[in-house]
Amino acid sequence: MTISKSPVVTAYLGLGSNLASPLEQLKSARAAIAATVGIKERAFSSLYHSLPMGPQDQPDYVNAVMAIDTELSVLDLLQSLQVIENAHGRCRAGERWGARTLDLDILMYGDQQIDLPMLTVPHPGIAERSFVLYPWHEIAPELSIPGKGQLTDLLANCSLAGLKRLD
Ligand code: ROI
């Protein structure tokens, strides 16, 4: 019997937190993602401080974007990220667009366009989210996003207001 290796796919993940020491949440999430079997970290952006999108009566966020190579299927990747979110105290019953200790989004998975009840990839909100586009552009300036065009063009149409890069 031959055991074939799963193909390696480059994927991009968005990380966000606005509760319980957001900087520490993101650092710890990065380590947990990089330590997951079937995932290799390729790049990690700067950390960004951002004003909340959605309800304003919540703390400011810290955001970042991570590039990985993965042998996991997109649904296995989603499940691994949800396990990490839950391990960071993420509660899924709260208000839509409310505060969260850790949010891990699959922004892009190879060149695939996926439309399932539990998962849309590329992530549908990216064009309006400076806290995704700026860190993402930092680590993948040449990237073309399936169905959405060049990352540079999305960036050019998105305001930097409310976003600050942390050193
Ligand atoms: N706002 C910011 N600035 N950063 C986020 O990661 C973030 N995530 C969310 C909502 C509530 C939409 N707002 C956000 O899920």
C-alpha cells in the first residue's frame, strides 16, 4: 500500500482579540497554531491596534495576520482553529459582533472559493476591514485574492482610520 501525502496549501489567517490581555491572546494563539500538527508558520504580521468595527461599546482590538502552509483540509483547519479559540476562553453564545477573547478567521485557503453554511472563503468581510488588509499586505504584498482581486487594490480603497501598528 502506498500512503500519499496530502497536498500542502498556503492559507492566511486573521487573528483578533479585545478581551483578557489581547496582546497575550494573540501571542499565545500564534504559538498554538504553529504547534498544530499539519501546520507550518510561514509569516506573521506586525500587531495592530484597531478601533472596534460594529458595536462601539466594547474595548479596542489587537489584530494580526498569519500565513501558514498546511496539510489540513479546510474543514480540519477550521476545527483546529475553533479548538484553539475555545482553549482561549472563547464563548460562542454572545452578541453578534460583540467582544471576544480570541477570533481566528480563515481569510484564504489556497486558490479555493468555498461557500458552506459554516464557512465562506475567502472571508466575505475583508474588503471593508483595514485591520485585516494592512497586516495582510505587510506579509503578502503581491497577493491576488480569488474572486476579489489584488490585495493592493483592496487596500487602496480602504481607510487607515482607527488603525495603529504596534512596534
Ligand atoms: N473590530 C476590530 N477592530 N477587529 C476585529 O478583529 C473585529 N472582529 C469582529 C468585529 C466584532 C466585527 N469587529 C472587529 O468580529
